[in-house]
Amino acid sequence: MVVDSSTPAVTAALVRVEDPELPGAGDPQVTVLAERVTVDGRAHGELLAPQIQAVLAEGGAAPGDLAAVVAGTGPGPFTGLRAGMVTAAALGHALDIPVYGVCSLDGIGHGQPGRLLVATDARRKEVYWAVYSGGVRVDGPAVDKPAAVSVEVDAAAGDGADRYAEVFGLPLLPPRYPSARALAALAADRVRAKAPGETLTPRYLRRPDAVAPGERKPALP
Amino acid sequence: MKTEPLVLGIETSCDETGVGVVRGHTLLADEVASSVEEHARFGGVVPEVASRAHFEAMVPTVQRALDTAGITLADVDAIAVTAGPGLAGALLVGVAAAKAYALAAGKPIYGVNHLAAHVAVDTLEHGPLPEPAIALLVSGGHSSLLQVDDLAGRVEPLGATIDDAAGEAFDKVARLLGLPFPGGPPIDRAARDGQIVIPFPRGLSAARDLVEHRFDFSFSGLKTAVARWVEARQRAGEPVPVNDVAASFQEAVCDVLTNKAVDACLDRGVRTLVIGGGVAANSRIRALAQERCDKHGITLRVPRPKLCTDNGAMVAALGAHLVAAGAAPGALGLPTDSAMPITVVTA
């Protein structure tokens, strides 16, 4: 099961990761059996679990058939990101199967040719960004104002790259949001090796907004 | 319908990650991971700090609760989770986790009201709740008077605070007195060595206020009155009698809360009063409520302090009550509602 909630695209996908050693293993070795993506930045908590249920049903699988959970670990707006990651963590815990984290931006940059800027919307007029060379992340992830992202690339991808296209001035490539297939492919070696699962750590990249209180205002005039 | 359902309850509405396991009215596990120390330097709960802590604590706390109860997820009849009211981002962590556990284990899910759960937790200590009952719920986020006709679905709000919650007033006065956050326990301790000598105001208790706000509370004026009293002392270069201020302030809060709660019982002809929420752990409110209930022949039910503050057992207790009552479970798409009204016991 692949889960990503780092962008407004709430994503759940049932994926088969084939063992290349097995006779008859297909190529590509990662097959998306069922996928649900709903673009709604304010309803991650409502949408995700029903989508997981739907892809299981469509793929003819029961929760107990799952071998692993792959979760996009952001960066992404905190509340939505956590909804997906805690879902993945609890699913793995309940089913006693490993959970593997993958940087969500890699779900956009994976397998892309040339030098690519991946940028997703970080709100507050900022983007989460990373740079890929031949599909491999070589810089980032980080969060900055679009104008402060100074990188040598051929093209850009992601909803943040689209939103601030005028600032970046780069040709825009798909996909707009992390691809479940790419996230699965990035975790495929761990899935095949039955590697130990991990304790997921969200890539917040920003500290919580909190300021220690200043001097109390006097109540007397 | 099971009379003694086994329910796992998850609570993340504020700064405590609580997971409890209950069978009927029997408490099997009550595990709480608190982020309160991370909030202390901010003088109040920081929502994002709380949400991050919930995320980290969720799976380990669920595992601890299952271990303590000596069960597995497959054994439970249902999963209950606080759907509101509370901090939106914090609620979402618990609800998303609960949905994943429910989905994975193939169990029904109940998204329940945090305030109703504060009432339900008392059944773990004192057995089934006589209905109707009056409930006084007082914490850092809530101060409400309710009439509970049916804990599984019919709860009527009688009144609530029109400004600060009672626990919030404790926090603010503690800060004023240089006492640590959260303010409830240090004020309770300081008050034991103090005298009730300062006549602080009783909010919404004057005859003219009782017309429209008979069962409502106000603690903002009290907080300001304490601040003015303390500042006047400081400006005069006199020492501030912290223990006396704490005792007098605490008395003003507890006096109004218990007075109105008993008044509600008498007005409605109800013979049972339940007090819950973090402020119900305060020693003075427990003593004063007992005294006043005894005087009027009202049965007082207050859970032990550990069950008064936010926890998962209270959510499990309400869940078990709902399952036993045959209430319909929620959907996997159930939303959180940071302002969930008490008239909605389960979403």
C-alpha cells in the first residue's frame, strides 16, 4: 500500500512489487493495481482511509494480504502530511508489516531525465523544493521563497513549480504531484529484501510557530 | 449486542496522547503520553507542538495499551476516538490513526465527543450512570454544564463559559504568581497553605446576570481582578501573599462552579452530579462539591484525578457504552470537528 498526503493530492495505491528473481516477473517490476487520487488540500483526514479501502477492494485484496506500507514523508504542509503518515504507521503496526518512508518530492523527480527542479506548494508564498539529476536527488529537500531558489536546471515539475512558473521561468514537466508508482519503485528494493521497517519521521523543514510569551501587560492603568 | 464490549479508545484533542482499553465498565489499560513539558515555556498548549508529539507517541502508546490490557487488536469489538471538540490538527492525528487501525483490523469505529467521554469515564469507577444526571465539565479548554438524559445520544447543554475556561484561569493566575504551567496543581498546593481572605468576584452570579446566564460561567473578570490586586500590592512595594491569593482565587472559581452545578440539579430535579475534566482533579472543588451535594441530598460522582484529565480510557468507556447501547458506528470518512457540539455524542 502506497500512501502520500504531502500535497493537495491525497493518494492511496495498491501496488505489486515483483521479485525479479522469480520466473515470469514482469517488467516494469512495480505494477499499480488500483489507485485513488483526490485533489483536496483540506480533507486529507476524511479522504485517505476510504481511498485505501477502495483500492484494496478494487485490487481484490484484504488488509492482511499487504506485505508493506510505503509512505511519502513530505516535505508538505504539516497537518495533511501527518494524516497520511500516521495512517501508514498505524496500518503497518496493526498488520505487523514494515513501513518504509520515501521523500515525497522523489515521487515527482524519480526517473526524470536531465536536471530537474521539483517544487511543491509550501503555502506562505514558499515552496518545498529539491533538485534531481538523472532522476536522483542531488540537492534538497528545502523550503524557501521561489525567488530564493537559485539552481541550474533544465526544467521544473510539481504544483509549486506551476504556481510560481513566472518566477522560475522554466519549462514545466509532469507530474504535478508525487506518483504512487514512483514512490513504490523507490522502496521496491526494501520491499523485496523484506528490510526492517522504519519509524517514520515527517520532513517538516520548519519549526512550529510558537513564541514564548513576553512581559504580561499590566491590568492596572 | 454485547453487554460488555471490549473497546480501544484514542484521545488526541489537546496535549495528551491517550490510549485506553475498556471492557464494559472495567478499565483494562490507560496509557497517556503527555507533551505538557514542551508547552510549559510557552505558557499554554502550542497546537503544532502538540500535533507533532501525538504523531510520535501514537503507535508506541497504542502498543503499550494493548500490552497492559493483555489483548491484541483482533480481540476488540470496536475502536473509539475523540472526533471533537479540540485542536483541529491534534484531533486529526488520533482520528486518522483510529481509522487505520479500524480498517486494518476490520473493526467498527466510533468518532465520539470529548466532553461526553469525560462524563462516561466515571462509569469505570462508579458503574452505570443514573440518567438523567447533571454533568459539570471543567478543564483548560472547557467549562460546561450539561444535562445527560442518555449518555448514548441525548445530552443537553445548560450553560458554558462565555470567555475563559476555568483551567485557563488557573494557568493565567499561576503565571501571574510566578507558578509553573499548567497552573492547576501548583495553585492547589499553594492554596493549602493560604487563607481565603481576599473577596475576589464571582462571575455571572449577580441577580441581573442570573436572568440570562444562570448556568453560564465567566472567569475573565476574575483573572483581571486577581491581576489588579497583585499589581496594587507590588506597586505599593508590599509582598504578595501568594498562598492567600491562590486560596482566594481558587475559592472564587470553585464556589461559582459548584454553586451553579448544584443549582442546575435542584432546578432540573436531578439527583446525580458528575464532575469531570482536568479541573475536577482540584482538591477544593471536590471538597466543596461534596459539601454542597450532601446538603441537598445529591449524589456526587467524581472520578479519581488520573481519570479526570484527558485520557484514552474515557474515550473507550464512551465507546463501550455506545456499543452496548446499539449505537451505529461511524464511517471511515468521518470528519474531525474542532467545535463539535455536545448534542452530538458520536459522529
